[in-house]
Amino acid sequence: MKFRVETGLDQLLADPERLRRLAGARVGLLANPTTVDHQLEHAIDALAARGVKLKRLFGPEHGVRAEAQDMESVAETRDPISGIPTVSLYGATFASLQPTADDLADLDIVIADIQDIGARYYTYAYTVGLMMQACGKAGVEVWVLDRPNPITGVAMEGNIVQDALRSFVGMQPLMTRHGMTLGELAHFFHKYCAWECDYEVIAMKGWRRAMWFDETGLPWVMPSPNMPTLETAIVYPGQCLLEGTTLSEARGTTRPFELFGAPGVDAVRLRERLLGYKLPGVQFRLASFRPMFQKHANATCAGLQLHVTDRDRFESVATSYAIIAALLSDFEDFGWREKAYEFVDDILAIDLLIGDISRREALEAGEDPVEVARAADPMRAEFLERRASCLLYE
């Protein structure tokens, strides 16, 4: 029988003292579809059943109910199910990513409860951090309800994003795969990133750092439209880099980030190249697919599917560096995305995602991609020291 972890929401719902505080306060909720208890009841309904009347909802990227695709501006003003007034924190401008003083003026407490994925690019953590900063200025308290890092809180990969390459896919100096929970990140943001406020992290009960999500006993709810399974989350820290290329990362299919390719790719040659790197914990299946939207929509793409055979040994970032390197060498139509990406139009998306231009240049120069992925980062020691000071779980 799987051990069931109690999330921060589960802990809150079982705490009469905290619930009494909420029942007498003006409360906002930063939420999406993952904001559920272990029986899949949404916090909106679970709190209402306990006498807590929510005054306002805040929706991160994709919206409170996650109907919108990535980088799609959300303009919702009322939740379609509960009818509660809603503020979108992912609009058409960078300024829209943070609530205004007016949005917070009539609130005492904002509860933040969203399932993170464990990769630096995933925007939900920054939405919580920006909420903390805004609430600090407005004198509003923030309660961060913690949830598991689905890809464990032990393994870390990649480099730290450099200051000049900060964006909404890398707003703070984190490793690509950071090995922290959202609650731990809240401590990191408060202590080291000037996102300060009166806040409390309501920790989980029973979570251990080495746990994968399917070992927690908790139900999986898609955190975003293209994160359908834990398997997607496992490959995401590396495969999200393909968003910075002209390759399809298979958005518009049922296996995003696991499938990848483009029209004209020599899938057989690509697999041969990747097998030559002897990457641990992964196999590659020849595949073709047809995305229904986004890159190469309605075109047949040739490529591969990643099949992770040993998730404890699998290195997502090194694997995706190898994929990019192989296609840089062999696919003449390969290119970097040049359109605006997450509100930035003067820096390549791949540089924002990697967070270090020298690593992209090393791949272009034909250096061994696995060595590039594993290369030392001078900022790593400081990150690890800061991270250690923020950890909540053994």
C-alpha cells in the first residue's frame, strides 16, 4: 500500500485554529486545478464547507481552471464554476504577472496553493514569489500550502540562471532542476530574493525527499495542459529546452515533451547519434506524430519518443542537450526560436531557458553535450548553501 502524504492543504483543513482565523478574515486564494485535497475536493469548496468565504481568486499561467495553453494571455474576471471574482496573474504584459495594490487592498490573507513541477522554468513558483512581494508591500499575510516536488527533492541538474538572463522562466538564481518544494522556495525567495512579506509555510506531513509523486499516495491532477502525467514531469527539466528551438516538443499531442521532432528529421540517424552518448536510464523509440496546434501544427513530424527506464539514473538535462547537439549537427532546418518568449523579445528563448549563453555556444561549437550539461557552475556552491538553509524535510 502506498504511503499517503498529507499536503499543506490537508493540514490546513484539519486545523481548527487556522480555520477560525480564516473564517474571520478577508481571504484570497491563488489556485489552479491542482489545489485539491487528497479526496480531490478543490480548496474553494473545501474551505467554503468549513465556513471560509473566499473574497477573490488569483489565477496563475493557464488560469484558475487551466483552460489556456502556454503563453496564452488569460483575461478571466470570474471563476466559471464557483462564480468568485478572479484576477488573472498572466495577462498580456509583464506587469500583469503581479497583483496590483487594488487587487489586495480589501484582503487580510492570501493562500497560495499550486502544484509545482521541480524545474526552474515552471512559472508557478515565480507567481507565488511575486504574490509574496506584492503582499509584503500591501501589508497582506501570505500562507503557502506546501506540496511534493513530484520529481523528488533530492536530484538536481543543470546550472544557475545568470542575472542578465532573468525572465519569467528564470526569475531567481535556481538550478534547472532545483530539488525543492514550493514551500522551500518561498523561504528561498524571502531570505535571498527580496520577495519579502509576512508569510507562513504550512508544511506537508509524511513527505520524504527521495519520494517520487507516485509514491506519495496522492492523486495526480494535471498542473498545466501539457503536463498530463508524472512521466511528462520527469523529462520536462531537459525537454522544455526544445521550446527554444524550431523543433516540436509535441505540444498538441497526448505525449508532450516525451515525443519530439520535426518534418524532415532523419529519426534513424538521430537515434543512432543519441545511442552513441550512452545516456543513462533512457531508451529512444522511432516515432512520427502530428501536432494539432503550435509548432508544425497539422504536419507529420519524424522524431523519437523518450522512454525513461530508470528514473533514478536518468539525466533529463544531459539527454536534451544531446538531442539538441545531434540535430544541430545533422538537421539542416534546425534553428533557435527567434520570436518573443515569455515577454522578452531581445534575447533568444534558448538563452533564457538555459540561463547561460556560453552553454548554448558550446553546443553550437560541437562540444560534447553531456560534458556541457554536467560542467561546473561557479554559482552552484552558493546556491547549495542557500538551498540547505531553506529545506523543511529530511
